[in-house]
Amino acid sequence: FRETFRNVRTRLGGLIVASIIIAVLLSFTGAMIFGFGIFVALFAIGLAVYVFIYSPFLVFIVSLFFSAVILLGAGWLFFLVASRLAYVPQVMLVEGQDVFAAIGRSTALASGNVKRLAALFVFTTVATYSALSLFYIPLGWYAYLEGVPVFTFDTDLIPAWYEIASQFIWQASFILLMPIWMIGLCLLYVDERVRHEGYDIELMARRHLGEIPAVPIDFINPLQPALANQKPPEQSLKQKSSMSPLGLN
């Protein structure tokens, strides 16, 4: 923990700059993507109303279908952009690169992980609201028994203690569950490095250390090597380029 804290402290300025750049880029990109998606959805709904004006039911079904498709498409485009910036903090801390080099490295690593990043976002969102419900439901019951209009939109009718308690629960849950999101991103970063560079590491180890020793049949190894069951020819190993993504010769 001490080494991790020292590593973060030495790169705190770069992490803050990277966080600001990522927040600005994602905010601008998200506003552009979802704004254009809303425009296209409204146009599609208007077209559906014009074509199926004789049947309100068909108008509802077609409008709902087009809205869902456009929403999914806009979300996919947003996560496509966000996935390219997902590993910037990990690259800065693990590989020691600066902000712009880390952005380029993250873009190179993050190919094909849109679905996994979206799944991580959905999981974190569900976990956050599940944790919030554990505290909000008792708070809502207590406020209802005290005569507080919980479901009103008039903020003047809501007492200060309820507003403070609601904000405290939200902020505390967000702070406590944020490590889940960061741990998930760290696991995705490690997985991407293994997928992109694991074979090079294993080939280098086999070239310098020989074949991976076999284990007894009755022994279950949870960490199976990627190339344990393959025996590439010796010539192909010699002809393989000496350059690797890790820069290890």
C-alpha cells in the first residue's frame, strides 16, 4: 500500500491533467453523440407518425423500436470513444508514461473492448443503485411516517434533514463503490495486456528458458499457460521478429 501511495503521489499532477482531459473529451463527445441521437430519434418518430397516422398503436410500436435502436447505437458510439481512454490512469501508473503517451497507449490497447466496458458500466450502475436502495428505502419509510412528501417536486415542502440525509447517502455510496469501477478497469487493463502481449512474453520465456515443464495428470493447474498444449516448430520461433509490443528482445 505504501508503494502504491508513493506511486500515485509522484504522478498526481499528471493524473489530474489526464482526468480533466478525459472528462472534457467525454463530456463533449457524449453531448454531440446523444444530441445527434435525440435529433434522429425525433425525426424517426415524426416519420412514423406521418406514415402510420391511421393507427396510433403502430405509431407507438414503431416509435419505441426506433428510439431503442437509436439509443443503443448512440450508447455504443459513446462507449467506443470512452473505451479508448479507459486505461490512461493504469498506463501512467504501471508503465510510467506521461499523459499524451498514455492516451496513445490506451488507444492501442483498447481495441475490441466496447462490450466489456459497457458491461462493466452496467454492473457498476446496478451495484450502485442496489446499495443506494438499502439506505434510501428505510429513509423513505421514516420520512413517510413523519409526514414528509417524498414524491413531491416542490423542494420547499421537503425538510432540510431529508435533503442532507439523501445527499449524504448518495455521496457516501458513490465514494465507497468507486473502487469497484477502478478495479474493473484494472482487470480489463491486465486482460488487454495479456491478450495483446501475453504470447510474446511466453515465447520469450520459452526461447530463453526452454519448454514449460509438464505437471502430473491428476494436478489441476488453474493458471494454464497460453501455449502449453502447442509445439510450434523451432524454425518459426527463430524467424519471428525480435521486436515485440513490450519492447523485449
